[in-house]
Amino acid sequence: MLAIIGIPFARQHFKLIEISTMPFVK
């Protein structure tokens, strides 16, 4: 049950990291 809740939460967290690192990658 924790895995089912954890997967979408991890995806949201990864998206936030991706957005915050975008200006540094360019």
C-alpha cells in the first residue's frame, strides 16, 4: 500500500527537481 502511494509522490518530486535544475542545464 505504501508503494502505491509512494510511486505518484516520487514522480511529483522528480518533476519538481527537473524544473528546478532546468535553468542550470541550459
